[in-house]
Amino acid sequence: MKQKKFVGLDVHKETIAIVVIDEQGKTLVQSVVATDGETIQDFLKGLRGEIHLTFEVGTQSNWLYRQTKPLVEKVVVCNPRHNNLLMIGNKADLIDAEKLAQLLRLGALHEVWQHSAEQACLKELVRTHENLISDCIKVMNRIKAVYRSQAIKCAGTSVYQVSKRDEWLAKLSEPGLRFRAELFFMELDTLIELRKQARVAMLRQARKHRDFKRLCKIPGLGFVNVSRLIAQVGTPNRFQTKRQFWKYCGLAVTTRSSADHLIVGGKLQKKIKQTQTRGLSQHFCHRLKYIFKMAAQKSARREPYLQYYENLLNSGTRPNLAQVSLARKIAATALSVWKNRTDFDAQRLAA
């Protein structure tokens, strides 16, 4: 029987600290190597036994996962927010690597799912499109800031229109401000063109997914958000239930309870009390929460979700909570359609 060995990596831009421990928690190897694919592969090839490897999610985690996965029995990319042990006691690269190896040995790590190479391609295209949208918004705000600094009203979107560019530039009498605005307009035109190219590339890659058309039939999502959904989730089989998916999307309610049992007549008895809620979960995927909240806002006043939303309001639910419930309904629908590979059915919304 192969001896199990647990390897913890503390990954940095230039170096990786490595600690190897055995099943009893005894340190076998400590080393610091360069952050290089061949170097880390050579190190792992030199280990014997059943190798279990872990490191924290970060900028290089997906690259490192693909480098190490073929060489070991198991790779766990973990969430650093759950690794409280790393914050206790002394801190150094080798110490952190050893603590990660100990947590892996105990099975106490919170694993983070990793995309395949094809899924990573779509995710990068989605990230590129979102970054360009963000850059466009920043430049548009800077353009309006130029006009507001001169008390020139610029509400609406006409200030960005190419056909009215000369008219808006003529309103700036100071040469420095006019030159600044001209450059901002040129930057905006370039970013808009790049954003269009990124959108086309993203949708072209997303359409290769076999469930893309099926998910696009769900009202409120649309082509772009379905592309983002596929890129982020990868596979719906990561989630056994819709409640797990809600938690990942930031739509699950966090509850708190304490002293749940009493001894009555010498017997253990559970208290009957109302569960206290503490709002929505705080650790979630912001991209997915944005997708489903936007879908809920679009769908709240139109069929097929109109009746469902109005029933929530008529039952006394506040509008903001009703939108959260609608977002959860859309998220559950998307997960069901995706997992079961069935077309969207409006008749099942009341279920």
C-alpha cells in the first residue's frame, strides 16, 4: 500500500515554499523553489507514494492546478478565507506551507473548483469584456467631469454621441480642457470598438457550449449574461441542490442559532424558537449575484414572472425582498434547466 504524503504550497510571484508531511503529521521535506512549471513538476516527480497537494486560490492557481494535476493523486485549491489556522502564531512561507499540508491531512480545507482549459478560455473572454465595459464607464465619467467643472450641464448620453462631438467641444473655451476632452473622446471611441470585438469573441466561444441556446430561452438572462453564467459555473453538477447554488450566488439567507436544546424531566428536548436571520450570505460570486439580480429587475414587471412577483407583493413581502425571491427563482430555474437539459417551461414557475 502506497504511503500517503501531503504537500502544502505557499505560492508567490517569484518563489513557492513547499512542505511535505506524512500521515502522522511529521515534516519530511521543506524547500523553496522558483515559480516555474518545470521546476515544480520536477520536484513532484521526485516524491514517492500517494501524493495529495494543496495551495490557496489566487492569480496563478488555475495555471498551477493544470501543471500539477497529472502528477499527483489529488489537488485541492482551497479558499484562504476559511484557513484561520494560517493567522495563528508565527508567519513565514514555510510555516504557511506546513499549515496548509496539515489542514489537507485533516480534511479541513474548503476546496475551490477549477475550470478546464476550454472553460478557462471563455472565462478570460468574459473577464476581458467586463473590463472593457468598466473602462468605458470610467472614461465617460471623466468626460462629464470636464464639463461639470465648468458648470456645463451634460445630463443624458448626447455628450458621448459622435455626431454631436464638435458641438460639445465648442462649449469648452479653455484650450487645456478642450484638449483633455478631445483625448478622452478618442479613448472612448477606441474602447467602444474594443468592447464590440470582445463581445463578439465572447459570444462566439459561448455558443460552442451545448446548453447555451437552452439557457438563453430563460426570460431575463440574455446572450451576454448566459455567457457569463457558463463561464463562471462551468458545470451545474458542482451543486447538488438549488440552495447550494443560491449560497454561491449570494442569494442564500444566513441564520444564527444557539442553545438549541434543553433538559426537561431528564430528557433532551429541542427548543421551539424562531430562527434568527442575519441577511444574505457574505461570501459569494459577485458576477452571478449581479446576473440574477439584473434578471429579476427586468422580469419583475413582465410575463412569465409577473404573476409570481405580484403574488409575493400581495402576500406582504417587501419589494426588495420580493426581487431577491424572484432572483432565487430564476437561479433555480437556470440550474434545473442546465442540469436536466430540459427547455424552459413557464407552467412550472408556480412549483
